[in-house]
Amino acid sequence: MRPDFKRIAYVLLALGIILWGVQFSLRAAPGAPKAPPELPDVLGAFGDDAPVTTAEDWLARRAPILRGAFTRLIYGEQPKTVAPVVSARRVIDEKAFKGLARIEEWTLDVPLAHDPVRFHALVVTPRHAKGPAPVVIATNFCGNRAALAGRYKTVDRPAWAPARCRTPLQQWAAETLHGDDIIAPPFAMLAKAGYAVISFFPGEIVEDDRRLSQASLIALSADMDESQPRAGALAAWAWGYSRAMDAASADPKFDARRIALWGHSRFGKAALLAAAFDQRAAAVIAIQSGTFGATLSQTTRGESIDAITRQFPYWFSPALAESATRAELPLDQHLLIALIAPRPILLGGARMDRWSDAGNAFVAAEAANPVYALFDREGVAQPTPSRTDLSGDIAMFIRPGGHGVRPRDWRETIAFLNTHFQVEAPRPNP
């Protein structure tokens, strides 16, 4: 190579390294802020409500007030609580994943008076479970057929799916960019660890689309008092988690005392909301849930309130999307986390996911500690977001990489649930 070409190559290499460093610094998630923001005291006075001093006060007085505030100001009213009818149970594979599990698909019909809702759930049960199995209720991103990689043509395919899901090439691109497990949970891994999985596609309840979602949200709110704030998509998806819990709790092969909710990104927000409003969720795992999930929304270094409500107004109550004062909300996400106390929570982040701001999610989790203390629980036990302590009531991990779902997310999930649910992997009969 001639000297001039060498010099040009070195300059281009150096420029490439500098540009890579710049984009890395822009994308790299900041750690917990050195000077955490001032937050409303979780136990202090809230509006006209006096400070809280006991667990009984929290459950009977403060928690209903906070749920009302989150409903009114941010998420909207969830649809009516009506248990679904499991109108069909189809066996898809008796010995799936090399004999580890049985796959069924259930049709869940929710008989709302004005506009009944139908959605489908994959139900994957360990074949060698000893007694009722603990359950992970996890959403999938592309529908049930895609969740099983298209191997079973009799599995339901939703009427609507997001663009990233519409062809095998688009699904491959999503997995390449966002991880092998972005489309669906790793069913075999969970079955091997002893967990049943109920997985549904929230787009069957409300489409994740600004235009198409409007008709679905209006229909879901038809049974409600018109004075109530209409549900946004996050509230509707949280309602879907609760309806899946209805179905799981009614089936004797599942342990209704050990139901965990799992969600990533927008569905991580919905999983936290569902757990905060439905006490039957024994644990919740929210991976990279970001603004209006686990992260402090008003002081985030990632996605701002203006950005998220401008891009996804249909996720929220119309009152929030239309409000000119939404940056001055009287509550933040540490109060949503506190509503889940004393149940265990696992939060996941990634080093290259600035948008979700895991550092401020850790601050929010620590701010919920006083509520856990009311129940004689510790809350967060680890000193920093990256020094994971899965024995804590609220635990957090930070993995390499960016926004998406990767095997590490599920390994941490299983280890966390094993700690809190005391689950041992089943063994085949000799």
C-alpha cells in the first residue's frame, strides 16, 4: 500500500473510531444520577390525604387515591373487570420442545356488554411438573403463530400485526436488531426451569397503531360512565394481563399464588400498571420499561413526556395527551412502583439503551423503599443498578447491548423467580 493510501486509511479509521465513540456516548445509558431529583415523599401528605404511617393506612387509604390519580391523569380507566370465558382449548403439541412441554391455544372471550372482546393465548405447560405450576404471563410482539416461529399453521394469526411482524424477513430483522427473544418468550427455557407460560398478543385487544386503536379504545370504554377518563392502550393492555390471570387462576394445573407478569418496553409499562392495580400478581418483571413505566418520567434523561405523548398519544388517557401542563404532574413512577409493595419486582436495563434511562428507574425503585418498610420488607437491597441482588424485594440488572430482549433478560428473570417463588426445575419420571 502506498504511503498516501496508508495515511488516508489511518485517517478514515481514526474518524470511524471517533464517530463510533460519539454515537456510543449519545446512546449509552447514564447511571443513577449523582444528585437524585427531589420526589414527593411516598408516605407524606398527598393532596388532602394525611401522611401514611402503617401498612393498613397504605392499603386502605393511600393506595386507592394513587390508583385514582394514575387513572385520571395518565393511563385512563381500565375496562370493566369481567372474567373471560375460555371458549376453546386446542392442543397444538403434546410433546413440544423435545418432550419438555405441552402447547395449547386458548380462546378467551370477555363478555363486555357493548362490545365483547376475543383474544387468544398460548398456554405452555411443563410436562413433568409436580403439582400446580407457577405461571409467567408474558406478552408477545407479533401474535401467537409468530411466537412459535410459524411451525404450527393451526395456531391463530391476528387480524392486525405491526410492520416488523408481517413477513418472515421482517421478523428476522427484528430479531437481528433487538434480540432472539424479541418476538416471543423462550418457552423451552422456561418449561425446563419448571414454569408454565401464558402468552398473548396485546394487539388483539388494542392495536398498537395511532389510527386503528381509536375504534378499539372507544369500544372498550362503551360500558363505562362517560365521566371517567377513557382508557389508553396501556390501560387496555394491563387489563389484558388481568384477564389472563383470571384464566390462569381458574385452572387447577396452575398455582394461582405464584403468577408473575412479564413485559418488555411498552408491555413492561403495561405489566407494571397491571400489577399495581391487580393484587393477584405475585411478582412483576419489567424490562426496559422507560417513561411511564419504571423510570421517573418528569426527570428522565431518556424519552421525555413530550416525546412519548407526541409519538404515542393513544397509549394514554386523552387528558394526558391533550394536557398543556403534563410536565407538572403531581405524581411520578416511584408511586406506581410503591403500589406493588410488598410484592417482588425485577427491573432490567441495558448499557446502550439511553431512551429507557435505567438509572432513573433505579432512583424510582429506591424511592419506593419506605412503603416496603411498612410491610417489614427491605425493597431495594443493592447499592447500584449494576450490582444486582436478586434476593431484594426490588432487584435490577443492567446487561450489555441495547433495547430488545436477549437470553440474559430471561436468565435473570428465572433466577429472580426461583429466589422468590422457590421453584426447582422438574425432573422426568424415572
